[in-house]
Amino acid sequence: MASLPRHGLHFHTHGVLSLTHPSPSFPFPPPPQFHSSMLRKLPLRRFPRRRYPSEFSPNSTPIPFPRFPFLLSHSPLRFRAPFHACKVLAMAAQSSDGGSHSHKYTNLLAVEHSPYLLQHAHNPVNWYPWGDEAFEEARKRNVPIFLSIGYSTCHWCHVMEVESFENEEVAKLLNDWFISIKVDREERPDVDKVYMTYVQALYSGGGWPLSVFLSPDLKPLMGGTYFPPDDKYGRPGFKTVLRKVKDAWDNKRDVLVKSGTYAIEQLSEALSASASSNKLPEELPQKALRLCAEQLSQSYDPNFGGFGSAPKFPRPVEVQLMLYYTKILEESGKSVEAEESLNMVIFGLQCMSRGGIHDHVGGGFHRYSVDERWHVPHFEKMLYDQGQIANVYLDAFSITKDVSYSCVSRDVLDYLRRDMIGPEGEIYSAEDADSAESEGATRKKEGAFYVWTSKEVDDTLGEHADFFKEHYYIKPSGNCDLSRLSDPHGEFKGKNVLIEMKSVSEIASKHGLPVEKYLEILGECRLKLFRVREHRPKPHLDDKVIVSWNGLTISSFARASKILRNEEDGTRFYFPVVGSDAKEYLKVAEKAALFIRTKLYDEQTRRLQHSFRNGPSKAPGFLDDYAFLIGGLLDLYEYGGGLNWLIWAIELQATQDELFLDREGGGYYNTAGEDPSILLRVKEDHDGAEPSGNSVSAINLVRLSSLVSGSKSDYYRQNAEHLLAVFEKRLKDTAVAVPLMCCAADMFSVPSRKHVVLVGHKNSEQFETMVAAAHASYDPNRTVIHIDTTDEMEMQFWEENNRNVAAMATNNFAADKVVGMVCQNFTCKAPVSDPESLEAMLAQKPS
């Protein structure tokens, strides 16, 4: 059995299943009533404590066991072709070199592409992938379905596998009484969304692994998250759960099935939000923005930064909101309030970058911190975090001009370039929290790859070990003692998670070193530790390529390519920052976008597939895939990429509207609704670990409307306003749950966005410099257009989509220079041709 992690087992908070009711008679109260107000409030709940036995859903929080609730059903998907056991087993028996494996068990997951499913391919459980074969078998045997949803870097998914799914006694119960199905939530977010929405609606919480029981025709029965294998502390273990479900199926089947059907109907009604009007109340955007900022400020931690208490998640959308609000306050002449708002963000970003949630040796950020000090993290690294975090540090640099923030952005992006990018430019999904402590170890341990003993640091760094240990608070006894939440069970005794406790200048002065020299030595020490760490067993890499997460990261690479050009000349960089030319980041963004275009986009149908691993997934692209990629492509164009990226973004927006737009009720559904087996189409609005597809879409529509003119611009604006009107009540009442949508609403309400039009030859250094100047200051309400009048295709595009821009370009083209114009409120300032003048013009505060 796996050792229990440091975070502690709280059996009153996990395994949210009806079977926890002590009565052996297994009572059945009336089915729960679902109301949209109840569902809309769920994401507001903060995370009141440290990680519990399941990975957090981004908008969930655990609560005590309720009485018997009924869990939701889900119908079959049609994406998979049928699987045949004899063929699967024959294929699985062959190794890559033609030899045979010696696994005792092999199930139908062995020929899947998902890393998570492959992790379970040799369990004694007879797992099926999600698809018709599993459903047909359940109907044929007339047994319930056990559905287990997780992902490859999920710590508690690993724990439940070791404790239950590798246990032959548990496997026998599952195989005899159920059809067992495994789903990778990252490969099939549509399946996960339905079940997680139901669990959160019923219990105000959820997480992974998600464990749900279904009838053969996929009606819901009951479910929960993680279950330990045996009964403990008066709570049922997984074996007890299986026996109770079997008994309920045999004796209370009709009640279970009817309850599940009713629950789906109630959820569908509650989640089918529609706007009563396609207009947004005039004062709402400003009120929502202010309300969200006020609510976040109330949860601000003045001691250790960030918003809320432990466990602490980065949630970059909160930072985006506060920076945007700071800009609005500044423009309104409220400089004191603006400074207060900015200081909250800046202090939080400093604490994050100094804390253990930041991988000081290898770069990038871990998922979250289990304590209030950003010190001891849950060690997995997710791509969606890296892309968003890099962007908010880029924004902080644009505002403050402090290179410490640009260096953190470089740190994240250089980590991705080194460890997370494939041979064709594709960007991988995640790195696991767990790894073996030594070669040949049979069990993995969380954080093993990242933590250090004091002796290891001494042996590696020699003469520089002492002040390195002082800088990163490294102690022989271990340093996970800063908070009672960091390591309550002593799992990290004698181990150290690097955290910066003192300022660089303070320690440099103490050791009689110039700051530059001190930073240089620290960088050399980190490089030495990195090389040692590279010889350790590495955490599992999930090399699945997800379109939505790539879209978020394409944005950060594209933006970095120009924003980082504004670093002072002579800025020095220290490992793990590489210090490469900023233009290299644009190449990374373009390669990632090209990979998606060539591997996951059908030029005929103009549709995306959701993910790629050894080929495209069978799952289609979902709303987030389109919205996040469109946002990334708009950044790719505006920050100096080719016009082809803007054209593709416009094409994708048309497809997104065709597949997901509710033309009558407003807003976008998360799925296309083409598969009748997906019983819930959700209009997601919660901005959590990832922003919602609707929030990002609203911003995309505002941006697109500013790039084109006439009826096309009107179309985008109308769809944006209708979308925002759908979530009017949310913006009014619970704005803190939708920070990015608050920004989108305010962006929509801006009377006239600022336009920067650059005209000239694009294959010149001056063009690069002028684009960088256009983006030198922080301004989310700015649109940058660049056009070369000697390029016939470009001129044709602008003639067709925005004649004003085409005319400006024609009238201001100069063969020997790049000309920049700034326009707002139907007025353009005099053209300039040097970056300093353009920067100064854009930095002027509005009158």
C-alpha cells in the first residue's frame, strides 16, 4: 500500500457518496432540487484547507458526507470504434521490438494513446475505454457501470490505483459486479464536465479521481471522489462501497434510475442560461469590475501575498483583473487607489516567485502551495499554469519596468522550451508530482525529484554551499517547518524545498559581495544542482498535446517576444534563465501554432480536434480549444506574427460560432451538441485555474471587432454583448467568480479602443523595434495592426475587412522606414517613425 501523503487523510471530506449513511436499510430521500442560483454559487467557495484525498476541481471545495444523494448519468459517446478483446490482447502482448511483455494482466486500455489510460492497462481490473463496447457489455450483462475519471499527473489517482485498482480482491468485485470504464479528463473534458458539474452541484465540491456509478443505459446511480480500500474512522472503504452499490442495484434499481433521470433534467434546465435581453445594462461593466476587485481585496493576504488562505493557487485571472482595475483607476485619476491595488498584485507575485511553488532550480511553477507561505507545493506542473503565469509576470514587467518580473517570465518560458516542447514544436501537457527516490525503486513519492538534503547541497556546491543554504533556507533537519500546514506528518523530515527568505542585497552585503557577483554565484549553484537533479528518476511527462492549453501558451510566447525587448540593455540573466534573444520566443509560438494547424485542424471542415498523442484524438475540439487558440493567434498576430494567423483566427471564430453559439439565448456552450449522448451542454462562466471559454470568447470578440469594420465588426460586438448579457446576474452578484469576464465586460464598454497602425516593410529590424514599442506599456484596450502595402495579399485582406486601415496604410507608406500612427475616438495623431516617439505617445494618459 502506498504511504499516505503529508497532507493528511480527512475522511469526512472525501468519497462523497450516499453510501456513507450508516443505516443498513439504505434510505432513499426525494431527489434533490437543482436551481441555477445554487449552481452559480458553487465556484465562489474558497479552498479552506490543504490538499485532501483527491485533486481539487478548479471550482470546488470538499464538504462533509451528506445523506444519500443520487449521482448523474451520462450517455455513450460515438467517437470510438468498437474494441475487440482478442485483438487488443494480441496487440498489447507485443513490445516495440517484437518481444513480449511479462505483465500478469492486460486489459483493453493497452492500445489507447492517453498516458493516463495506459497507466492502468495492466491492472487486474478489466477496464474498458469510454465507448460503445463497454456500454453494450453492461447492457448484455445487466450490471452497473463503474466510471473512474482522472489524469496522468493526479497524485490521488495514483494512490487509488495502488490501493484499489492493483488489488486483486477489489478487481474481482469490480469484474464480477460491474463494467469498469476509465476516462482521461484531459482527453475527454466533455465527459468530465458533466459528471463534475453534477458532483459539485450536489456536494459543493469535487475532485479527482472522480468515481461514478451508472446503470447500463447510463442513468446516474451514485458516486464520489477518492475512496480508501477499507473502512476507516466510521467511513466506508471502496470494497464496502462496491457491495452497497451492488445491493442497491439489486433491490432499489428503479428508484436509483428514476432519480438519475430526474437529476439530469433538473441540471439541464438549471444550466441552460439564456439572456432576457441581448443588451448589457450600461453601468454594469464598471460596477462588476469594481465589485470583483473589492471582493478580491477583502481576501488579500498582507503577510504572504495572494488572495485567500491555504492551500494557495496562483489563479492568474485574479491578477489579470487587479492589474486591469489598476489601469482603470489610474486613468480615472485615482492614483492612491491604483497604487494600493497594484501593490497587492506585485507583493503576491514576489511571494510566489520567492516561494517553493516556484521551481528555483529548473524553472516553472508547481500547481499550488499547501501552506499560506507559497512554500511547500503540490509538485505537479501543468501547462495551463505556465502559460498564464508567464503572461501576468510580463504584465507586471510592462507596468513596473522591473526586470525581476521579466526574468520570471523567461524562467517559465525557458523551462517549457527545455522540458515541455516536442520535436515539431508541440507543447506537452504536464509533469507529475511523483517520482522514484532512486533508480529501481518500485514506488514513487511526491516531490522526490525536487527536494534536497543539506548534505546533497554541501556535496554539490562546496565552498558556496553555506550562503546558498542561507539564501534558500536550507537546514540539516529540513525546512518544511515554516507553517503547521507545510508538513504535518513529517514526510519531508530532513528534506528542503527551496524558498528565498531574505533579500539578495542583504545576503550579498553580509558576505561582502557585489550584488551582480552574488547573483552570478547563485546561478552557477542552481546550474550545478540542476545537473545533479537530471540524474534522478524523472517525474512522468504527459506528452499529450491539448489545443486549449497550447493556445494559452502560444499567447505568452508571442507576447514575450516583444515585451521582453524592452528590458534594459545589458540586463544579465542567471540560470535557469537562458537569456536568449526575445525574438526566439515568437518562433516557438509560431511552431506550436503550426503544429496544431497541420496535425489537429481539418482544412476542409475547418474544425479542430481536441488533442494529439501518437495521432489526433477521436474527441473533437471543444469551446475552450477554439477560444483559447483564437486568443493565442490574435496575440501571435498583434505581437509581430504573420497575417495568416489573424486570418486563421477569424476562420476559427466562424467555426466556433457555428458549433457552440446559442444564437437565440446568447453565449457559447462547451460542446457542439452533435452527439446526443452528451446530456448536458453547459455555458461555463467560472474563471478558475483556467479561464472560462465564454470569458475568453467575449474578449476575443471585442478584439476582433476592433480589427475589422462595418457589418463584420458589428456582428462580433453584438455576439459579445449578447454573451455578457447571459451572465448579467453573475456579474452583478458574484463577480469574484468571473474576474476575466468582468474585464471582458469593461473592455466591451470602452467607447473607443486605442488603435496602433504600423506601416512598412516587415522583414526589417525597425519593424521589430516599432512593434515592441507599440507594446511597451500595459494597455489591454489597445489594438495593434501592422501592414505592408507592397504585399498584395495583405492589402486585399484589409481592403475587404477594414478599408480605413487600408487607406491609412496607402497614404502613409514610406519605402525607407516603418511609420506608426495612434488613433482613438475617430482621431489620429501625427505619424511617427521612431520607437521612442511611439512609446511616448502611447504612454500619455488620457485627458
